[in-house]
Amino acid sequence: MAAPQLNLTTADHVEAIGMRVLRIAEDMASGSRNQGHSERLIEQAEQAAIDLRAAVRGR
């Protein structure tokens, strides 16, 4: 028997990206950040913004 197909909506994608951004914000708020860690968090936030634009535009 085939597994049911999951059809995610734009809202589902936006919500998932929002959760990623919240995790990034929590990491940024933590006291132990070095330059490399901060750069990685910035890159993750930028990628989340790109993914959000793509989800809203339907790509």
C-alpha cells in the first residue's frame, strides 16, 4: 500500500521557515558566539529569507 502523499501549502512552507528563523534568533541570542558562528547564523537567516520569497512566489 502506497504512503499517503503530503501536499504542503504555501502557509505550511512559510510556517516551517518561520520556525527556522526562530531557532536562528535563539542561537543569536545565546551568549556564546564567535565570529564564525555568527557568520553561519547570518548565512542561515539569509537563506531562510530566500526560501521564504520562493515559497510565497510559488517556486
